[in-house]
Amino acid sequence: MKSRSASGYGNIMTKTPTRHFFYYWFPVVFYCLIIFVQSSYPSPEKTPDLPCMDKLLHLAGYALLGILFLRAFRSSTLKNNNGLIMVASIFLTGIYGASDELHQYFVPYRFGDMWDILADFLGGLFGVCIYQLLLNKYPRLGRI
């Protein structure tokens, strides 16, 4: 029988470290793997003719990564230091974006772009800030 907290939701923090990892950190690792694999292929020959579409895709993709980092850090021992976990989430998202651009430098028919790094960093910033605002307004969202 599962134990439930007073609010009626199970407390994931009382579960095993393996379950904790798979619930909070595995999505981060899996999403980073998806980004890595996707950027290992040559660029598509035809891209949509919308201006800045590439940068918008970077912004959206790395906003999700920033959210995943923030969600994972909120389950760690740092959870009481909200400013630190926000900065760490944005920083790690930007670092991963920069490392992915470096990786693309070595992929045939791809190249690293400083503007993509900026879009990745801003995506992380945007994602973390929006998620934090939503958490402030809807605290139950943090239980997901």
C-alpha cells in the first residue's frame, strides 16, 4: 500500500534514490540525449521560410531543457535556495547549448553558431522564468 502525505499526494522524496533519479533527473538526461542525437545528423536541406525559425526552435527546445533542470533541482537538497537553483538551471542549459554547438562543429554539413548559443541561453532563461512564475501562481504544479 502506498503512503500518502496529508495533501493526498504521494511524497516522491521518501522513495528510493533510483526512483527519485528516474522521476526527476532521467527526463533531463533523456532530453539532452535527444538533442545530441538530433544534432548529430546533417542539417535538413529545406527549412521553413519563416525568418529566424532556427533561433525560435533553439529558444523553445532549450526553454524545455531549462524547465527540466529547474524541476530536477527543486527536488534536490538545494530546493530551499530558489535563486541558486534558477541560476544553476539557466547556466547548465546554456552550457549544454554551447557544448552542443561545439559538437555540431564536428558533424559534416553542420556548423556551430554563436547566435544559436545565445538563443539556447535565452531559451533556458525564458523557460526557467516562466516555469517559476507558474509555480508561484499554481504551487500544485510543482508536484508533477
